[in-house]
Amino acid sequence: MAPLGTTEHARYFVARDGDGVIDGGDRQGQPPPSQPHFAAAYLDLSKGPETEMYLYTTLEDAKDLAAVPDDEVERVLDLAVALLQRGKIAAQEVMRSGAFKLARGAGFLVGGLHQPTYELLCSRRGLTSSYWNPHHAWLFRLERLPALPGGSEDGPVPELRWDVVRRDDVPLIASRTYIPKIEATLMSEPSVGVRDATGTLVAWGFIGVAGTLSTLHVEEPYRGKGMAKAVATKVLQEHSFGNDGWGSADVHIDNAQSQGDRY
């Protein structure tokens, strides 16, 4: 099952090193790798100017990257480069066919990229980027989320009520974030909203395409009342993708307020 928020243009790529070599080559008596390695990517070039690719490699799993044998690091970097090249080829195909307009030409925005992996790709594979916006990744167990104030059906505070985000809310949401958001994405992602007595949206949160808590916001007059934590709890409990019991959020390194709401 694909996560919500995807489109008909979404593509999934996997590059595997299951037997310790790329494309089944000969290791010539070298010891087997400490673990099988692979890289995986989700690509949707129609999402621009939003994130168009999410890239993962098994280097993210290393407790101590310095302890990973260098030949294994090199092979994983090759796997990552192979997927980035596939993304470039896909962009070139779209440009030739004119299927839809690309936001960045033959380039694309990669999100959720492990910083040590990014640095290795730059230093060892000559990766270049025109934009770098680091975030911290927070992981937490869903069963440890705090109980919702007043229960799951009542609003987070008196005089407010739970709802979902609607199409006419999009201009307000877009005006409150520095991260580009398009209407089609916001309308396809699972959401939780909070409205006042007049029906005005005063807080909201989403589960993004990558399965993480996304675009969490509380309007200024309602801050300091625990609403951000309540909205995050409700959207994660109701819409988390997968069944492993984990939730996650990517928080900008300069966003001290959101880091203060961590669990």
C-alpha cells in the first residue's frame, strides 16, 4: 500500500547489494559485507517546487559510521549515485515528453537525506547542490504519546473543535510556512485541524508523503496552551503510516519552539 499524498507520477527505485557486490560482480576472495546493503528512493517530479525525491541508504543504520568498512561505504555510495542518476534520467524523459512542467529543469529537490551520507557523496562522488536545509529527525513510540486533553473527540481546549483541513484553508497554510506547499499535496495528505467558534482554522498538522509529521502550526493567539502537542498526537495516532509503532518528525535545526514540543 502506498502512502497518501502520492500521484500517478510517483516512482520507486531500489538498488541492492545483496551478495556484497553491485550487479553480482566477483569479490575475488574478499570477506562478505558486515550486512547486506541497499538504497531506496521515492521520486515524484510533479511535486515541484516541493520535495521531489526521498533517498535512503543502509548507511543510516550504522551506529558508528566510522566503523563501517570503507569498501562497504564505497559500495553504498555507488548505490546512492545509481538512484540519483535514475532520477536525472527520469527528469530528462519528462523534459523530452513535456508530460508536465518541471520546477527545476533536470535537477530535483532531495529531502530527508542523511547528513553524513550527503557529506560523503559530496566529498567522494562530487555531488553538488544549490540548496541545503538541515533538519533533525525525531523518532518516538506512538504508545507513549500523551493522552489528548478532554479525550479524542473533544477539542484540544474549550471553545475549539477538531476538524480536517479543507481546500479554502490552503492559502492560510501556505502563508504560514517557508516550505513550498502546493494545494494538490495538502489536499491529498492526511490532516488534523482545529477551528474556533467561527469556523476559522487556528491550528493544523499533516502526515507528509514520507510518513512524517509535517506542517505543524498553531496561530499566535493560541500558542502556549499545549495545542501543538495535541495536534501532533492526534494526527500521528490517527494517520501514521505503517504498523511498527513508530512516529517521526523532521524539525528544522533552528526551530527551537518545535523542538520544545518533542515527546
